[in-house]
Amino acid sequence: MNPTMLYAMLVLAIVFEVLGTSAMQAAQHFTKLLPTLVMVVCYAVAFYFLSYTLRAIPVGIAYAVWSGLGIVLISLAGYFVFGQKLDFAAVLGLALIVAGVVVLNLFSKSTFH
């Protein structure tokens, strides 16, 4: 399968995971029905796309990208949508995660090039 298509599916998985996690925050311990349903659907879609990418992307690489970018995106969503503050250490840590994902994808022989 085309590596670009696989990574596009991985990005979709990450986006749906972030949407699901944002809905989890809005669900307020599963007391709000609509956000809870959105969360369940988003997680199902996210895991579908993630499992599809595992046909060709090694699980460790896919999960590293999934978790790394997911952490960064949900932190940004927390900041912009939920008003959660990020201090310098948090921003530095997020930058290091992004750097790790970039290094992994640009220099590792375990990924597609």
C-alpha cells in the first residue's frame, strides 16, 4: 500500500482520537450523553484507522507517532478549547515529543521513506 495513504490514515486516527479525548472532557464523567456518544464513535473510528495502518507500519512506529502527536494535539485542544494552561516545562516537553516524532520519521529505517 502507498505509504502516503497509510500515513494519511494514521493522521485520521490521531485526529479522531483527539476528538474523542476532547469529547471525554466534555462528557464530565459520562454524565453528558451527547459528548459520551461522540467519544465512543470517535474512539471506534480512531482505532479502525490505526489498525488499518498496522498492515504495513510497524506497531511501535505507528504507536509512537499516534501517541506523540496525540499528546501534542490534545494539549493544544486543552489550551485553546478548555482554557488549560501550559507552563514552560510543558511546552518544552511537548517540543521534545515533536522532535522525537520528526527524528523517528526522518532518520529511522523502521519507517517508510
